[in-house]
Amino acid sequence: MLYHLTELLNNYDIPGMRLMSYITFRSGMALILSLFISMVIGKRIIERLQLMQIGEIVRDLGLEGQINKKGTPTMGGIIIIIAILVPCLLLGKLNNIYMILMIITTVWLGVVGLLDDYLKIARHNKDGLKGKYKIFGQLGLGLIVGLTMYLSPDIVMRENVEIENKTTHEMVIEYKAENIKSTQTTIPFVKNNNFDYASLTKWMGEHAQTGGWIVFIIVVTFIIIAVSNGANLTDGIDGLATGTSAIIGSSLAIMCYLGGNVIYSSYLNIMYIPGSEELTVFAAAFIGATIGFLWYNAYPAQVFMGDTGSLTLGGIIAVFAVLIRKELLIPILCGIFLIESLSVILQTSYFKYTKKKYGEGRRIFKMTPIHHHFQRNATTEGFVMFNKPKTSVHENKITMRFFIIGILLAVLTFVTLKIR
């Protein structure tokens, strides 16, 4: 709103109005504003949640300090959502299709998560919204994002091409003259870093491009479901999902800024996406919101984000990566989410297999998601493949070590862009 207002006032040569035309200025202001909202207004929301007796329901799973968390206010994801939306609505270009899609994503998954948390509290147990309804909500968002990217004339890209300079014999990056609709995306370890989904549907002949968009929409939907649920599983100990999301968000913000600038994208030999630079403002608000929420969510947590926050954070990361065509980097960048999800899948599958084969279920880890494996003492209850460490690790140390791994994965993600 303020951006569009200053655009009008700029016609009257009022000093300072041109500042709002700079992405860096608006991004910096969005970060500061979101940080302020999440820290200051967040405190009021936490107090309100306490008065409403909206507390976490805790089952005794034998984890150190777990019972002490009982009654801690949940649904704190509302703080993150407000801290993201307000700066974006004030400082963002509200006619930019990328910004519109991110706002829709935030509200959409925020409602799904809020409904899930509400049902848990209303029923006084951990069973909230049924899994299939969560999947339907994520599926619906995937279709909205995928179809919009297919149909919108404003979502285009400019393909990067390596050309040899005949005089110096050096490889120079050039971009094709026109913006195009394309199913291309960034892929690591490959020359030019480009992969076209339409290459998977060449057998469709003249309809290969349409087939490529169908594959793309399916991939988008899968990524949203996977990353959103991965963030949800990671939200198990104080500050873990919040801090990990902040690290991922910072990486995506840098990629977004580089990919939306023709000079920087040329230097890195990545596709140039006109208009996507506006997402830097959203990313800045995202970073400020998560860091501000971490002020209250760090050990010992004064508030939990609940599914209201975790589903939303994961969905935002997934859609953001898709919009800047970096979705195939997610397995590296969101490695923490991936490991958490895989640990649950492996544990469940192995338990069912061994129960059917031996009549008794066996485990790979002491407990999943995997952060709980380190939080629990060695168990003597049945067979456990990996029963170390024998004694539990304090959850604060687990969180810090996961943060370090997250930072290393973020650095590795950037390194892949230059390894071909």
C-alpha cells in the first residue's frame, strides 16, 4: 500500500519518495518491521493465548523435560503469519504476481494449520484435522500455484546460454532477447544449470511442452506437500523449526535477489526471472518474522508455533523455491526437513516389516522424528538398530547442532551452482 502511495506522490517531486522504488530499501524495512511486529505484538498475542488457556497437549514419551512443556501456549504461528503479511501489504508491489502467490500461500496454509490446532484444543488430544484433509489443502495450493505459473503471462524467464568468445576463446553468458514461458528450472551439477521438464515428455511430440507443464504441476504439488509436512515434523523441540526456516529463508532471499538481477544472474550463469526480485521483500519479512518468533520460541519456549506455523513455514519455503525455479535444490537446502521426514518413513516401514516377519516390531532409531532419537536415553525395550548415544542430549544442544548442519547445507546449495 505504501509502495503504491509513494508512486503517486513521486509525481509531485516530494523528497524521499523514490526510496520505495529500491528493492534493497523496501526489503530492509520489511525485515525491521516484521522483526518489530513478531517481538512486540507477539508478546501481546502470547499473553492473550495464555488467558484463553490455549496450551500444548503433551503425551509422556519418556523425553527429558517433556512434561514441563505442558500448558505452554500453542498456535503461536499466528504471530509469524501477521509479521509476514503486514510488511508485505505495506511495502510490497501488490500487483506483482509473485507477491500475490506468496500472500495466498501464507493465508491458505495458515488457515489449514489454524484449523488443525483448533481441533486439537477443542478435542483435548493430539488428533486435529485428519491427515487426508491436510493433504487436500496442500494439494489445492499446489494446483493454484502450478496452474497460475502456467497461465499467467507475467511469469516468464529468460534462458541463459553459454557462448564462446571467438577472440579470447572464453565462455560468455548471454540471455535470449525475449522473455518466454518455460518449464525450465535450476538443477545442480549440470552445465548451464538448466533442466526442462518438457524433456521428459518428448514422446508427446508437438504436445511435449503441455506435457512438461503437467509434470511441472505434479512436481510442484508434491514439493509443497513434502516440505510442508517436513517442517511440521521438525517442529518437535524448542526453536528447531523456527531457526532452520530462518536459515533456509535467508538462502532463498539471496537466490531470489540474484536471479531477479540480470547482472548477477549472468555472473552465476543462472536463469534470469524478470519480476521475481519483488520476492526479496517477502523473503525479508519471512526472515524477520522467524527470527522475532525465535525470541520467544528458543529454549525454554514461551510459545509453540503449532501446525499454524509449521505447515505455513514449510509451504512458504516450497512455493518460494518453485517461483524462483530452485525447487530441485530443496533436497540439499532443506536437508534437515528431508532427514526428519525420512527418519519417520524408515522407522514406520521397518517396524511394520519386522512385525510381519518376526511377530515383533523392531526399530531403527530410539524414536522419531530423528531429533527425538538424541533426546531419549538408550532403550532396552525391544531391538533398536542405532541405540547411541546411550544418554540423552539436551534439546538446546540438539537444536544448535541442527542449526550448524542447516548452515552447512545452505552453503553447499550455493556451491552446487558452480560445480558442473
